[in-house]
Amino acid sequence: MKKALAVLIVALVLSYGLFEARRLLAGPEIIIATPADGSATSSVVVVVSGEAQNIAFLTINDSPAYTDESGHFVQLISPAPGVTVITVAAVDRFGRKASKIISLNVLNYCPAA
């Protein structure tokens, strides 16, 4: 009876430990909220926002980006007219990498004089 109880307690502790370590085991995760992939804009400034979890370092188009305590990031970029590719990349503390790529069509709007 005591052995069964000890085995059950050890199994519960190990299960809980694996449950808590699931994010470390999963590696970096990136979600880009805005802009939507394939969208178009005539704005000179584009807001890139989203969420990154389990990261040690984050970049947006190879420029460092920063997250808050919840993992949310917001960065302003000024893309050139035409099709622009936005790459959000992350590295976790174990060196594992993840990235998300979206494309954006920046329209060159010139109002009539």
C-alpha cells in the first residue's frame, strides 16, 4: 500500500513538472496580429504587432524588437512602395529559432493636384 502511494506521488510530481515545462519544451512561438498577410495600405507608417512567447530575442526585419511582460510587441516600420515582406524572428534561450513571414502591398498614392 505504501509503495503504491509513493509511486502515485512520484507520478503526480513528474506529470506536474512536465506540464509546467511544456512551454520550454515547445520553443518560441510567434503570432502576428497586424498587418494581415497579403493586405494593402497607402500609409507611410505600418504598425506591426503581435505576440511572442518563450523567447530570449526578437527581431522585426532584422531590427531588434521588444515585448512587454505578456509577450506583446508593437513596432512601427516605414516600408517602401510595392510589395514588402515583413519577417518576425525569435530565438529562445536554448538557441531554437522560429519566424513568421507576411507580405504587404504598399500603394504609392499620389493625389491629383
